[in-house]
Amino acid sequence: MRIHNNTRCNLTSQAVTQYAGFQREVSPLIRIILLLLFLGYAVFSQSNLSLTGVVNDVETRLPLSGVNVWIENSTHGAVSDLNGRFYIENIPPGDYTVLASFIGYDTAILRNVSISIHAPTQLLLDLSPRPIDGTPVVVVSAKSSGITDEGDRITITSEYIDRYRSVGMAQLLQQFSAIQVASSGGGNSESRISIHGSRFSQVLVLLDGQRLNNPQTGTVDLNEIPLDQIEKIEIVRQGNVAAYGNQAFAGVVSFHTAAAPKQGKANVKAGNGAFDTASGSGAINLPLGDLSLQINYQQEYSRQDFPYLYESVDYNRRNAWYRRRKFFSKLNLQKTNHQSHLRLQLQSGRQGLPSTFFEEMDHFNAFKDGNSQLLQAAHRWFISSRLFLEGQFNYQQLTALYDNEAASSPFLSYKIDQVNRIYEGKLTGSLQPADTWKLDWRIAYLEEQLNHQNLLFERFSIGEKIRHTISGGIGMEMNLPALKSLFRVAKLKTALGYESYFGQAGKGYPAASLNLSPKHLSWLNFSAGWAKAIRYPDFNSLFWKGDARARGNPDLLPEQKRSWHSSIRFDSGLRYLPVLSAYYYSDNIQDLIFWHRTVNGTWEPRNEAKVEKQGWDLQLRQKILGNVLELQGNYSFIDAVNRSEEPNYAGKEIVFIPRHTYNISLNGNYKTLRSMLIYRSVSQRQTVPANTADPLSPYEIWDAVLTWQQEIGNLAFSTSAALKNFTNVQYQILRGYPMPGSDYQLSISTTYHF
């Protein structure tokens, strides 16, 4: 363990307020439960003497959350938050012994920590992963790359995220094997995420633990994520219903917003790009004693009309414009035994709806009006150094109006108004009875509402739909002392989740994984896991009556999956050797939901009886010239085959899944300059279940980014230039939606620290 005094340590502050009043009726019992979970806590004694700091893993340099930090022989303690930060106050002056305990790591003991009236004591604690009977040691570690890879879980921190803020979320996420991001056009057009070729609705997307998936479609537009406020991203590249619930069928992408530092900060940013793209934003972080406040506002506009080539004919993409306004705020409060926050996010916008090019239709100036409101109130209570509880209330409203009323034919015209609301209450907790094992649990209630009206043809309205989900789960993480003579790390994780959905009988879904690192081969790490998963159909799949060309299927069965995975990771810690990881998975899926075209031309979702999917993810990172140059690459292979007994589909590839995907990036960092060269290659993808139509063509694209940064006193300047697809390749990510050729983006940012 390495311990430093660190006067620059930024502390997490989190705050809670109340949210009351559903806009729709909820049962009195549920209201009472939510009120008990989220209302009221006492603010205890006041003092100016405190102990603050950050806890990191000494090897990965990543922050550790859930670490118990306490003062020996006292009731003063705290648990580190998602950013590894802890805060203990109301401490009398004196010299103390400080302890830090976390499963899988040495228990840290620091003696003679002085608490005085002159200034708060701040510590930086680096914990060493010696799980059973190790003693504190001093480790000198290399600079963090901002990435850690633990089998089915990848964690990305702000050090890495900062490289991609100027080029967007899609480029950032696609640097990691298993991840595909599909966009309907250029710039910041609607983008959705897939894991191992999954459908977009099979991936659970979280923001500070709040689910963002639209209950009507099951999907999330990544433009709803406030990238400038994101400090950490966790990718779980395998289904984990036991820990997250039924939406986590193919995996989870969890975004965590930044904690406001104790130092104030104001930022102004402006951007410009091809196709009349323009953006601007302003942000401020205010420290207010125990409180801290973050506020961010941004707006963007892009015309996105561009030429493209289809079957050797030149066309022009039209009516692809978008205009958005976004507001983000987060209020944090932290006391000795309590952390709370209130987050509010608003977004409004309008976008054109161009016709898909292969239909060669007029767009008739069709458009979509969309608005979203997200509210989250959360409170964490540190009952002791080994036990905490957290309550969370989430509310989301998504409103959309689709208007093509000006179309020349009734068959083409539409005007649809839809409102989705989500109410979610969660209670989670963690108990660590001993240094070698801990228990986590969760209880959650989810209500999803839809009001869908077809304003031109009332008979095609879905109307009002409401469904409820009650879920829970318990997980155990423990070291295995019996294996300590052979393994430096021997950790077992087990979990059991429970789901009761839409009035159906509840069922259990287990998961288990094992992580091993040999004692005399500490540069190797092995993991293996197994899980069952389920995903219930979204509202559209069950009830859609949007027009005469498509219909829902209320007889759909939920998708179910049995999966297992294994991984191996090599990391010598030496600069001249690469960090390598390989991940293998195998899925057996029953009743996979796909939309098929019936003999009369109507689209309808159906269950595929059996699908088999397996594949490899390979990841490499290599430092070149110290920290000046770094090479990163990944490769994904996916073999997804329909094993149903239908003659037309048996043995066929599942549509829209590329068998081969490559991503390579070269990152340079010299003084005030940072550069990136990015390459991406995607193989062909089938477009119909029978594999009889022409597949989407493979494509290769290149991007380049150059960033200059400079600090002068309290001011920091940054300017960035990105050239995307500079080889001008014609390609499609989604069938029928061409992507632009060469594209550029420019941005400039000024930050003032106070």
C-alpha cells in the first residue's frame, strides 16, 4: 500500500432532495414504500475537522468504490464512492490510526495520522491486491491508461474518455471489442449501441444507475448521454439479469457522471463542422461547503444533407437535419455518514425524417419532435464501516410526435403522438462481515407507462398501457482461502436475481463467475462465468398498431438465454510488453424476437425457437516511446446462426451481425499536443433472415484527430480538429441510411478554475 498526503485531492459531494407526486396514479402501497426509501434523514453534528481522500488500485490506478475507511477505536468512518473518494468529518484534534478494508486487497493500516485545526487532512491511498494474508507494501506504479479489463467487465475512466470528447460517444465506445454503435446518419444523428451483435433493445443503458431504455422500443439514443459530464463508463459484455434485471439480456453499459470538485470551475465551448453543423455549451461547478452544484447547458444544429452513391447513381440525402437543446444539473451533499444527490436532465429537439434511400421516396418534410425529462434522487447511508444502504428514486418521461401529414398518399402519411413514463424505486445495500467476503443486495420496483395515439387514424392507436416489474437480487463475493497457496487472487462471485413481470409468476435467474491469478505468474489472470438471462418484449413488439404496414404480436414469448464465458489477460506491468486479453463466449438463446415480413407484406415480430451465438473478443494495448505514443487494437468475431426448424431460416446467419470487426487507434501525446489516428473495418452483414438478399457491403474508414491544450494560470484552453472518414468511403451502418463521406469537426474550449 502506498499512502501520500495530497492537497489536490478532490472530494465527491453528493446530495439528495425529495421527489413527490406521480403524474399518473400509483397504488398507495407503492407510494408508501417509495416514501420510506427516499424521504428524510437527519443532518448530524457539525465540525471543521475532517479526513478526506481517494482510494485507488495500486496496479490499475483506477478508483475503488465500496472501500471501508475508518478511524480505529471510534465510530468515525465512511465508504468510498464511485470515484474512490471518501469524506469523514466531526473528528476531534489528535493523532489516529486509519484503516482501509476492501475484499481482494490488503487491509491498509496507517498510524499517526494527524488531525489538526489548521486544515483538513487529505490522503491518497493505493491498495494492493493481496487478498488473504498480505501486509501493506509500497508499490511504484506506472501511469494509468484509464482502462481496466476484468473478463466480462471493462471500466473506462476520465483519463481515457477525455481523448474522445471532441469526436463523440460512438468513436469512444467502439475502441473496445464487443461494442458496435449504429448511427442513422452523420454528425450526432440518432445512435444506438449493440453488444456482440445484439439488437439495440437487448442492451441495458444506465446513467448513475438510472435506466434509460425506452419501454416502447427498448432502445436508447446515445445522444441523451451528457458526454461532457461523464467520468466513468462500465461495460458488462455479457447478460447479467441477476445483478441488473431483465433488460440486461446482452449486456450493460453504465455511465457515471462526474463528481463536482471542491475547486470551482467554469467552462465555455463552441464547435463547428461540415454540413452546417454548429454547437455551443456552457458549464459551471460550484463548491458550496458541504454542497456542490454542477450545471451544464448545450445546443447543437446540423443540416446533414450530403451526396451519396447508390448502385452507381449519385443521390442527395435530404431532410436529415436536427436541432437539440440539453440541460444538465446535479446537486450533491456529503456529511459524515450520508451522501446524497439530486440530478435533473432536460432535452428537447426536432429532427427531419429523411426517406430511406433505397425506396427513393420524397420525404415530404416529415419531422419528429422529441422531449425528455430525467429526475433522480439518491441517498447513501453509511451505517458502519462495513455496512451501507442506498435508496434511489428515478423518473423519466419521453415525449415524441412523428409528423408526415403532408405526404401525398394516405398510405404514406402519419401523425403519431406518444408519451412514455418510467417510475423506478431501488434499495440496495452492501455488508462486509469479514475481510474475505461481502454481500450485496437489491430490491426494485419498476412501472412503465405508454400513451400512444395515431392522430390521423384512431384505429391504429395503441392507447394506454401500463406494466409493473418487481425484482430483487442477492450476490456474494468472496476470496477462497483454500487456494491461497496456488493463487494470488482467487475470487468467487455468485448472484441470484428474481423477476416478477406484468403479473406473471416470478422466476429466479442465477449467475456465477470465478477469477484466478496464479501466485507465481502474477502477470496472468483467468476468469470464467455462467448465467441465465431473460428479456420481456417491449411495448411496440406486443401492441404496435402504428399503421397498416406493421402490427405487434401480443402472443410473443420472452427471450431466454443460457451463456458462459471465459477470459485470459496478460499484463506484465512492463512498458515494452503489451497488455493482451482474450474473451470467449457462447450463448444459447430461445425465442429470440425478430420482425418478419408476412406473405401479405405486413411486418410482424415472431419468436425464433433457437439461436446459437459464439465468438471471440481480442484486445491489445502497447505503449510506444513511454507515454508519448500508444497503440490500441481490438478484434471481434461473431458466429450467430439460426437453429430453428423452419426450412427457410435453419442454418442461416442472423441478420445485421458482422462476423469480423477490427478497430485500431494510434494515440500520441507530446507536451501540449495530442493526436489520434483511428481505423475501423466491418465485414458484410445479412439483411433478411433467409440470407437471400444482398448483404450490406463491408467497409473500412479512417479518422484523424489533433488536439492542442494550454494552461495559463487559472485558465485552460483547448482546441480540437477531427477529420472523419478522410478516405471518403461510401458505406451504410443501418440498411437504407447512407453515411456521409469526408466530414470535419472543429471545437474550442476555455476553462477557468476559481
